[in-house]
Amino acid sequence: MIRDLLGLALGALARYRLRSMLSMLGIAIGIGSVILLTSIGEGTRLYVLDQFTQFGTNLLQINPGKAETMGIPGVLGGTTHKLSLDDAQAIERLPSIETVMPLAFGLARVEAEGRGRSVYIYGTTPAIPEVWKFRVRQGSFWPSGDPRRAHAMTVLGPTLKRELFGNDNALGRFVRIGGARFRVVGVMEPKGQLLGFDIDDGAYIPVASAMRLFNLDELQEIDVVFSSTVSVDQVVERITALLLDRHRGNEDFTITTQAAMMEVFDNVMSVITMAVGAIAAISLLVGSIGILTMMWIAVGERTGEIGLIRAIGASRSQVQTVFLVEAGALSTLGGLVGLIGGLGICAMLRGFVPGLPVHTPVLYAVLAVVVSLLTGLLSGVAPARRAAALDPIEALHTE
């Protein structure tokens, strides 16, 4: 029965190939657009997730200023209590806190061997390998100690080291950072890019040296690694209570967790998904109108055939089923064409733009075909009912 119905449907579509192809085109464009855009969106989501999780899952950062007030912590805001090294050390004494890394940074020119370039200088502590999951390839960081003490030592990123010293050994040599002289004590392992930013092209110096170099009297960030045995909400609550006490009851700081970062990103992706849905809805609407029009015309052209089928014993429901199967087959074929086209474009993008994150979930591909089938069935309801309602005697007279 099912095989016969499909045979009738495909035979009818084959008789009107050009019309069938034009009707399928709208469905194919809609499904292809959905596959392409959702593949880029899902690939971007996985890429960003990978970028964030490379720093570990139990990391949070504290910035001066209240983000909810002005949108950007510490910028254009009112009077704020500055984040200090004392704040960082007080946080480190809290229960369940494993590592705290104060951070101050800025842009400065690094010079050596007659070469120079302007890069970001990160004022940090030797805790950076534990906090940011960075590793030193050659040498080591400066010794641990009081972060208030400035040391004329630096660890270079691999890109900066290569630009300044080429393939020569940089350990023990001197560079000038912002006019101040620093000894190179280490070279970082390559880390690549973070959201398009080359984090290998920089230098790391003690946080006190950075604050002196950039004339800062506050930290720009405090990164905290907490124990995985406690929830992030507990850690945030403890840090908030501590800083409120130290800042005289003013919540003039912002604590950002990885969950909050991902929530913001998910909101952005939700907007993109809605845009994709709108594009797909327009294309599928056009395709469904095309199928409805074609099937409506087909009913008029095949009136005699319908009358003959009814005359030899076919019921109205059987006639209606035949036309619904035709509409479903037409839209499903269009969906398959769109799916293959979308996957092909995704493969081309991976080949020609290697840095573009593209990932097609299997569930999306299956749903695309299901949606195309449902679209066809809904479009075929009116023509199928019209065909089923024809009187067999009058239909045969038209023949």
C-alpha cells in the first residue's frame, strides 16, 4: 500500500518535472538556509565554549565598578573603592579558595636587539600557570613572594620572543619594556588565539612592576580559582561579603563567573537563532505556497483521473491520501535537496575558511527533513480535500 502510494506520487511528480522543481526550490532554500546558519551558530557556540573552558571551569574574575550600573566595570562609573593587592590577599585567605591572581595590564613598547614592537604587558604573579592554565616552555616565572615587591624580570610570549630574538636563546637577556630594563627569565608555551586575539604576542611582568610602569594605583582584575568541592554561588557569596566589609558596604565591584559569561553568550545565540528561524519561516512559507499552488492546479488538470479512480472503487479518504502523499513527497525531496546543499556549503566553508567554526548537529539535519515533510503535508491539505470532494460522475464528464 505504502509502496503503491509512493509510486503514484513520484510518477505524478515526474510528469511535471519543471513545475515540481520550481515548487521544491522554496523548500530547498529554506532548509539549506537553516542548515548553513545553524551550523555556523552551533560551531561558534562550541568554539567559544572551548575558548572559555580552556582556563578551567572553577574560575571567576573580579573587576572594579558595578557592571549593572554602567555596563562596563570601572568605566564612566561614579566613585568606586579601588581593588587593591590587599583585597587579593584577603580573598586568598577565604575557605575553598585555591589560587588568587591580581592583574594589571597595559600596552607598552618592548625593545631588544634593535627591534621593538608594542604589545600588551600583563602584570601578574607566578600563579598564572594554575589560574590561566598557561605553561612555561623555557625557564620559569620569577620566585613567589610578596606581590607588592617589584622585580625587573619578565616572561615573554612565544610570538614576541620570536620577533625580538628569532631562534636565539632569550633566557638571561635583557629587554626594555616602556623604557624600563627587564631580564628575560622564561618563554611561554604557545597558546594560540583567544576569540581572535593573539595571546602569545605579549609579555608578563610582576604585578607591582606593571602598576609602577603604567602609573596605576589599583588592580584592573582579580582572578580566583576555587575548589571544585563547593558551588560557585557559595564562593561568590563569600567573596561578596568580604569585599563589602572591606569597601564599607559599597558593592562597587563586579564578580563574573564562567556561567554568567556563557549566559550572555547564550542570549546572543538566542537572538541569532530567532533570526535564522525568521529566514527559514519566510523561505518555507514561499515554498509551501508554491506546493499548494502546484497541487491545486494539478487537481484541476487531473479531474478525469480522479473521477476514474473513484469510479473503480477508491474512497474519498484514499484520494485525499494520494494527494497528501504527493505533497509530502514533493516537500521532502525539496528538504533533502536543501539539506545536501547546506551540508555541501558547510564543507566548502571548512575547506576554504579553516578558521571558521562550522558544526552541523545530526539532530538539526533530522529536524530539517521532518519540518519539510510537515510543511508539504500542511500545504497539501486544501488541494487534497478539493480532490476528494469531486463528484466521480461529473469528474468523468470533464474527461
